[in-house]
Amino acid sequence: MAAQVELFLQTLISGFLLGGLYALIGLGMALIMGVMRIINLAHGDLMMVAMYVAYWLFTLFHIDPYLSVFVATPLLFFLGVGLQKFLINPVMKVESILPHNQVILTVGIGMVLTNLATVFFTSNYRSTPVSYASKAWYLTDYWKEAPIELSLSAPWSLSFLMAVIFTIALWFFLTKTDTGKSIRATAQDIDAAMLMGVNVGRMRVATFGIGAALVGGAGCLFIPIYYLYPTLGKQFTNIGFVITVLGGMGSTEGAIIGGLILGIFESMTATYLGMGWAPVGRFMIFVAALIFLPGGVASLLRKKRLGK
Amino acid sequence: MKRFLPLIILAILFILPLVGLSSYIMHILILVTMWSIIGMAWNLLGGYCGQVSFGHAAFFGMGAYTAGLLYYHLGLSAWWGLLVCIPVLGVFSLVIGFICLRLRGPYFALATLALGEVLRVTAENLVKFTQGDLGILIKQRTWVEKTWYFYVILLLAAGSFFLIKKVIESKLGYYFVAIREDQDAANSLGINTTLYKTIALCLSGVLTGVAGAFYMNYMGYIDPTTVFPLYDISIVTVMVVMVGGVATYWGPVIGALIMVFLAEVIRSVPKIGAAHQTLFGILLIFIIIFLPNGIVGDFRKMVGLFKPRGALK
């Protein structure tokens, strides 16, 4: 019995830590979704790019992956800005039959990034063997008579902590600064924002940049605890949009909660069903959200607020 | 003349194998025909009804696995898959449509995107049922010669072409286009949008599944990564239609021709072969920016680009 409880609690802890990182991926996607009304299907591939940046910084210059956050995040910001400015913005002006052209465009971008990574870096699995990779804190070290044994992995906790810092910084940016407020205004009502003198075009560019930067940060936080290969982006794009749907299209609070739910759920499937079934579990959550909660977590939050 | 064009092309294609083409060229012709079926199926749903799917590999692979599993478990000829996959894919599409098509926006695109991935993982993990990564092998293919395969797929393609033409020219087709143009307006005119979107999805899914079942028979071997990949099937399907022409009868055929030939050419160049997805991606980006309605849809515009400036006036 104790072993069962131990397993459950341990799964819960690792799911929560994973969820914090997922939330960061989902946040970037939700932000882009909110402002531009498109799903960025190159999101995971941008993360892959950031992970390669962190990997090469570690391998060539022995820079700790947590420090390369400060290199990869700005780099990804400019990559995102460039993509939005030179590829996605022109497509917004083109007249076409299909309304989803921009989404298809992001698929094309992702395809190019993945394939280029395969050509240049081969499809080998890579990782950054940091010295603290297997360091962990154990419950019994602090509480001798504890009936169960739980552990907290150091790199996982550090990544989670950094993700929380990123999220707080984003919250501060969105609520306290002028640019942040303009971005939120654009997401709420694009015409009203334009009438209030918000430069909507620039906000779009900035949003895509910030979304890319966030996922770039997430990539750096993931690399010490995960491994890296060129096609990894696809999986994280899936995770990102499941979170976006679960959280409610374009809602940032929803994305955080959605990320935590998905992280815990995925940990549970991995423990009780097997690692290979994680994508199926993800899809189940997606379908369940579509059927039972089409507005996502955000609609629940809104209902509660209105009820007051 | 224009009315008989499909029949004339069909007749030419029927005579083509009699000229004595090499087995490689026949292989390419078969692939082109198969891809035009998938493209036409996607076009019905994406081009006419406006519901973009990023997961046609799911339907394709499902069709292929239906044929393969019939052979593997029941010992029937895999050709029965062509018939059996019609109800299987129909029900499957109904379920997917029921879940995802009630909502608007990108939900459907997202659901289909995940669908291919989920089916791949399921096929990999249900080892007892699908043999997992080992795949399914047909021990003896029906014909050694490629000619008969070509006739089978040509008949299927001709059937799909005329079916889709009939559907688009009927009331149903007008409903589809109305939904694509403005769902609210369509709804207010009394069109049951969910129902008609689901019909489009079923037709599209079944046709793609038939192409998948043919693929099983033709190739004789499938495994989860060859029939459920995102880029090599789902996205290539989108590209076939985007390159050829969205919401045109001939677009998918032209698109399939270009894409298959392009893939063969790129793969045969030694150094560039590995980067074929990069080139496809760049082509996709180029098409979306400059020819958003594809070669058939933007034919006039394209001709205008190549004419000298003075000739435009």
C-alpha cells in the first residue's frame, strides 16, 4: 500500500514539474493564438532550434544550458520577429480561397527547420551531460521517520523554477508595461485596439517574437533533462496546441493551468500505461476538452468571475 | 471539347501502358494517379468545404491497415480491403466529424494533425494486432507486372474524379462552398453546417482510405511510419492541392504530377536528396505567398508574370 502511495505521489510531483515546463510552451502558443488567431505549427520546431543552440553552446564552449537561456531567448525572439515580418505578414495580405494559409505556412516553416537540422546535425540523439544531472533531494534526508520515500530531482526543480520566473516576467510585461497592454488589447478586439492608436502590425511582430522567445526559453530548460533530435518539434507542437485548446484559445491563465493538467496527466499515463502511450493520452485530453469544455479552462475562470 | 477532356485524357492514359513503358515509369505513373486520388479527396474537404485537414495520413494509413489486417488475420486477399475500408473509414470519419466539426476555427485542423500521430502510436503499440513496427507483409503480390495495378488505380481515380465532379455540381457542392465562404450565412439560410461538413469529411476519408488500401496491395508492405507520417503524407497531400490548385477539378492531378516528379528528381540528386523536405517546404512557402490558388487557379496570373511588361497592356 505504501509503495502504491509512494508511486502515486512521485508521479504527481514529476507531473507537476513537467507541467510547469509545458505551461511555458503553451503560453507562447496561446499568446500567438490570441493576437493573430492562428495556431503556430512551427512552435515545437522553434524550440528544437533553441535546444540546438543550447546544445552547441554546451558542447563547444561548455556553457551551462541554464545560462544559454540568455543567448537562446533573444536569438529566438529575433528569429520569430523575422519569420513574422518577412513570411507571415505578407501572406496575411494575399487574397486566397483558403482561410488557413498562414497555418499551412507555419507548417512549411517547421518542415524546413526540421529538415535543415537533420541535414546539418544528423538525426542522432543528443544530450547535454551536465554534472548535476542525477542530483536529487530525498525526503528521508530531511525527515528520518518518513513512512514513504520521495525524491526531487535537482535539474527538474531548477527548470521548473526558471519556468515560474519566466511566467512571472511575462505576467509583469503583459499587465504593467505599455507594449504588454497593447498586445492584450490587440488580442481582445483588434478593431478597437486599432482605433485606440495601437500599432497592430507591430504588436503582431512583437507577439510572434515573444512567443518564439518563450518557447526558446522552454527549450533551454528542457535540454538538461531531456534529449534532442531534429524531429522532436512535432511532439512539442502537439503538446502546445493541446494546452492551448485545454486552456481556452488564446488565454494565458488557461495555458498555465492547461500545462499543469497535461503534465500531470502525461506523467500518470507514463507510469500506469507505459511511455509509448503518452501521445494517445494527450489526444484523449484534447478530445475530452473539445466535447466537455470547448471554451477551455478559461471559460470556467470567466464564469467564476462573473458569478461574483 | 472541354466537356470531353476528362474522357480523352482517360482514354490516353488507358492506351499508355500498351506502348511498353519501363517498369520505373509505370511506378511513377501509378504513384501520380494514387496521389491525385488523395489530393482530390483532400480538395473536396479542404478546397470546397473549407475544412483544412493536416492528417490525411490517418485516413490513408487506416485504409492500408484495413487491407493489411484482413490479409494478416483472416487470410483474405488484401484486395477486399478496397471494399471493406469504405464502411470502416465511413464510421471513423463520422466519429471524428461528430467530435471536431461542431466547433469552428482551427479545432478541426488541430484534431486531424494529432490524429495521424495517435494512429501511428497505436499501430506501433498494439503489437499483437498490427505487428507493431515489424509491419505487415503480403507474401505474394497479385501481379509482378505493374500494368494491371495501373489500370486498377486509374479506374479508382476516374471513379473519384467523376464522383467528386457530380457532388460538386449537385446541391451538395453548393452547400459545401457556402459553408466555406461564410458559415454563419450558410447556417442562417437553413443549411445544417455540421451535417454537410461531416458528409464532406466522410467522402474525403473514404476516398483516401481506398487509396491507402490500394497502396497496401501495390507495395505489399506497410509499417506505421510509412503510412502515418506527418510530413511525407499529410503535408504532401496539402501540398499536392496547394501546388495544383485549391477548389479546381484538375488541380490535384496537376499537383500530384508535379510533386511526384519533383520528389523523384530531388531524391535522385545525391547530395540534395536528404534535404528534399527543405525544398518542399520552401516550395510550399513560395506557393502560398505568390500563387495562393495554385497553378490551375492562378494560371492567368502566372502567365502574366512570365510575359514581358508591354504585353500586359
